[in-house]
Amino acid sequence: MALLFLFLDDLLVLHLSDLIRMAFMAATDHSNQLRMAGLQALEDIIKKFASVPEPEFPGHVILEQYQANVGAALRPAFSQDTPSDITAKACQVCSTWIGSGVVSDLNDLRRVHNLLVSSLDKVQAGKGSSSQPYRESATTMEKLAVLKAWAEVYVVAMKIKKEAETKPKRAIKSTDDDDDDFGTADELPPDSLITLVQPELPILSRLWLAALKDYALLTLPAEFASQLPPDGGAFYTPETIDTARLHYRNSWAPILHAVALWLNSAGFDASESPEEAAVAMPNSQKRVSSIMLNQTPGTPPTTKSLPEINKDRMHLILGVSIQFLCSPRPEEPVEHVTSCLQALHTLLDSPCARIHIAEDQLLGVELLSVLHRLLLTWDPPAVQLLVTGVVQQIVRAAQDYLQEKRNTLNEDDIKEKETCLVLGEGGETGGLVPGKSLVFAAMELLMFILVRHMPYLSTKMSDSPNHASAKSQLSEESARLVAATVTILSDLPSLCSPAGCMTILPTILFLITRVLKETAVKSLDNQVSPPVSAALQAIKTIVTLPMAKTEETHKQWTSLIRSTLASILEYSQPEGSKPILDEVSMLTAIALFLWSASTEIIGVQSLQNSCINRFKNALNSCDPWVQAKCYQLLLSVFQHSNRALSTPYIHSLAPVMVEKLKSVESHRPNNNTELLAVQEGIKVLETLVALGEEQNRVQLLALLVPTLISYLLNESAFASASTVSKDLHEFALQNLMHIGPLYPHAFKTVMGAAPELKTRLETAVRASQASKAKAAARQPPPTTHSVPTIKLKTSFF
């Protein structure tokens, strides 16, 4: 029967209730072999069926009805006479069950939680004694399994809590509602699990830290064996050190993640003296505190300050993480890699850790180098995404630290002002030293990710004969990775001095513009892809970077931005071998330069003419969506505060717009997108009227008002017109009604010069008023309580 559960995949033809019953019988059997097989089968059932919906009750999962069965099957494994391996496996099943999200009843959740509490009591009590019939290594396995299970539960609890904090609060359901409504699941309160875990955190945090320190010492190379404690660690003895390594290797990753979560939430603010820790723990576990503090049992404790304690904790987590990420074994579960990366990301969320890693730049460089090495051997996109998240945390920490230093300098002091100019990597010369430069290490890693997913960015690849065939559309995961990489690239110049910026910006801008070129492909739903959105934001970030615009670097900066704009203008030209270009994204990139750069940079005649031509092409596009977005971008360009920049674009593009909008009279819109394009164009014309000087107002209105009146329908045409055409009529009429009072004198002048326009407008206004009157007449009169005409007297005297 034990072998039967080893082939659970072949048993799926059986009814789920039969599987649960068989697993329950095996888990409660007297045979240890059957008990282990039953627990394993129970864990497999939970993993396979946790998300399977209940067909008869929408919103529920099929395993909810077996909550009591699971709890009953687990309970015997936590008795005092149970072998350690059985208890260890039961702890794993407990954490899997709690983390599955199946448990919807608080009482059932509390029953399983109480089993873990009892196992934690056994860990604290020090199960190993002279009368213990089981081997010490088995006891180590059980203790670490308990701590691992608690760590997994804590990670799930914190995840649920974080998700609940980001979601909008739902209205409390009324008690009068029908209790038989099966349309929604009976969810546990989001803080129920963390509330159960919270009371155990003080002891759990100490035990987790002790286990991590044991693991760190046990993974030292053989030449450092002298550093191992002579009396063993918190959960192993010198005699069982070889077998203990395997148990620690299976348990450390969730514990690391849990410790990082605890430190980020409250641990960095929690300090306790060795005496308090020793009093809080049983005598058999006082050795844990001594080992955690690098003390020999029996020696007087040394008191450390809170910053020193936090530094030790951070070094422990960073040391364990870097040692593991340097060379993870090929057979290592991917969950260990992801847990380690999540722990690093969580740790760097806390201000204390961010300051620490920013102050010690070599530590950040080493971590980036290790992450780069990890990417060379681990391909899963999930791992790469987590790596980019950690890299971003490191870069942001360095950004905050450097900005704080810049803010503290006294701007009135010339000497300190000169110091501010050389703050950041690169200094006065702009040189970046490999092995010491955080920016250089980050660029190496980010370039590797980009080339991995877009090989044609490499010059070697672009020169190969297979260059054209190497291009392919990015998958969703690759697109997210490229977007994250581009975002981090745009943050790197802020870590440099002005001279350092000039060193890295040519490479960064080349990569960003190439990503924009290769990913700006038109989609059917007109949605902007993540890489394109990230590239556009990166361009804005770099063009508005204040540290690069100094007297020493002004000429080089100007030349660099001009070259970048010229490249984008070149890329925006359609190519025969390239898929349909996303004109909107390229126009947006051009507009970003017009919004953010100075006239000196983009006022060059050749660049200005090319930009104007791109907008003209978009205005004349046969795609109404491109026209609409072009009008929106031009609106922002025309409204630019620098009139010297906006005036050439107004003079060149306004006549084209007027002609396009006038032609709508004979080619009315057929769908909502075409209508949107016309509406956006009219908004631009109205803005030009508002921007114009008073003496030119009549001439400008003479362009706008006739155009709007041409959109009006006569009464006979209105009745048979399409919905879109009627919407255009209403839009034009409303705008005319708004313009008249806004510019009364100029409006009367325009209308007086063309009596036919006045007649057409008056007819449309009368028709609109008549239509509203008819609609009001069709509405039922409001119900009012009639007042009686004869009032009764309350007094007869």
C-alpha cells in the first residue's frame, strides 16, 4: 500500500474523496512507512487540488469540504512518541495546507496552527535528551522542519497582509443578506493568519537567526573548519555535523526569507540584551543565544548596541545569500533561488539596509557581480525578473544616499558647490573602475539581460549574416524584463558626476533608442508595450537630468542629445523589412525632446524640419488613431512655455490642421475613432485661439467658427444621420455655444461677415431647443403631494 501513494498521478482517475480517505488511513496507521506515504500523498493532493474549483458552489474550491479530514490526519503526527521524520513531514504538510489558501474557516485554521505551536514547544524544550530513543540527526531534522514550516507560514501571512493593504476595502456585508448565497466565497479576514503567527515571532525570530548562523558556519570551506563551534550549533552536535548539513540545506531558504520579512517589518527596531534572551528561553536552548552572539557557553555575555546588532543581522543575511548565489548547485530547487532573491529584495526595502549597502559600495558591487554570475547559469524568466528587482533596489539605495549627500551641501559655499559637482561616480575625470564601480557592475548585468532577450543589440550579432532572421517578437516575460532593465539603465546617470554621466550616457542612450526602435511595433489594440513605455520614460528621465547640464559638459551634452533625437528621427522612417511601425510611440519620443530639451539643443534647423515632417506625416495618416494622438501631442507642443520653440511648429502645422478639419464636412466620421480625431483637432484649434493675441483673435476665429458650423446638420439630414455624425453635430454646437460668450466681440464680427453662417447656427440652436423641449415633454411629471384646498381647523372655538 505504501507504494500505491508513490504514484499519485496514476490515481487521479479515482474520486477525490477516495484519495483523501486512503491518505487519511495511511497517515494514521501504526506503520511508520505507511504514515510517511500517507502524509506525502496528502501533500501531493493539496498541491494538485488546491486551486480546483467546486463545480456545485461557484467561488469555492473542492478541497474546502475536507478541512476537518486534513486536520484529523495531521494530528497524530504531533504526539510525543512520534518519530522525528514523521513529525518533520507533518510540519511540511501543515505549511503547505495553510499556504494553499484552501482553509476558509478560522477554527480549522486555528486547529492546524495549534499543531505547529505544539511542535515549536518541542523545539524550545530541546527534545534531545539522554533517554531520547531517536538519533540526534533525526532530532535536528525535526527541529529544522518545524522552523521551515513556520517560516513558510509567515511568508504566506505577510504576503496576504500586503495584498490586503493594497486592495480597496470592501463594504461590510449586511447581516440581513441571504446566508445561502453561494456566489461568493467565505473568505477569512486578511489579518487572521498573521494574527495567529504574531505571538510566536519573538521566539521564532531568535530560532531562525540561530539556524541561519548554523547554516552559514556549516557551509564554510574545509580550511575554515577551525571556526566551527567546538560544542556544535544551536540544532546540531559535533558528532552529527555531516548529516546536519543536509538538513540545513533543505531548510535554510524559507527561513532566510522569513528573517528578511521580520527585519523589514519590525526586526531592525527590536533589540534585546543577551540576558533577556537567555531568560526567555529554556535552559536547554540557552546555547542558541551564545552561538548567535559569537560566545562560548558559560562566558559572560557582551552587550551590543542596536546598530551593531542590526549590522550583524544584515551581514548574516547578505553573507548567506552571496555564498549561495555564487555557485548554486544544478540540482538546487528553483524555489531556493527565488526565496533567496526575494529575501534580498525584502531586506533592501528597509531604510536601515539601504543605508548600509549604500555606504559600503564594494558590498553592492560584490552583490551585483554575484547576481550577474547567477544569470549566466539560471535561465528561468522568474529568476531574471527577481534579479532585476534586487538590482533596482541596490541602485535606488545608492540614489537616495547620494541625493542626501548633495542636499546636505551648503549651496552658498563655493568650495562645497564645487564638491557637489564631483559627487558621484566618475568624479572630475569621468573614469569608472571595474570591480569598484557600482554603475559599471550594474551596466554589465543589465547589458547581459538585454542581449539575452534582444541578441541583435550586440554589435557582433548585428554584423552577422543572420541578423535579419534573428529578430522575433518578445514574449510577455521577456518584454517585462526588457522594460525593467531599461528603467534601471535610466537611473544610472543619477549616480554619476557630470563627467561620469558623459562616460556612460552614449551607451545608455544607444541601448534605449534601439529598444524603442525594435519594440515600437503597432498592435491591433493600439496598446503600448512595456518596453516602449519604459523607453519613453527613460528618455524623459535622461533629458531632464540636472546633473549633466554643467558648464564643463554643456557642449558634449548638447551634441549627445541632438544625436539621440536624430537617431529617433531616422528610426521613425518606415522600413520595408520591419513590421508596421508604431508611429504614435515614435511621435511621443520626439515630443518628449520638444517638451524637455532647450531651444539651443533642438532648435537646429535640420532637426526642426525633420520633426515637423514627422508630425505632418501623422496628420495625413490614414489611421484615425494616429491622427488623434498626433493632435494630442501637438497640443502640448503648441502650449510650450517657450514660444520660440512652439512658434515654428504652429506656423508650419496649423494650416495643415485647418485643411484636414475643413475636409470633414464632405467626409464625416464613420466610427468613434474618426470622431475622436476630429474632436482632438478642434481642441488644438481652440487652444490656438486662446493663445493668440487680441488683435489676431478675429482672424483665428474666422478659421475655427466656420469649421465648426460646417459640422452642423440641417433638420432633414439630422433625422437620417448616423449616431457618430449626430455626435459630431452636438460636439460642434456645444463648442460654438461656449465660444460665443468667451469671445463676444470677435465672434459677432465673424458671424456678421458671413450671414449664411449665422442663419445655419440659429437654425441648429432652435432645432436643439425644440428637441430638448420634446424630450422634457415626454418625461412623466414628478409626483407631488397636492395641498388640500380646504384646511381643517384644529380649534372649533
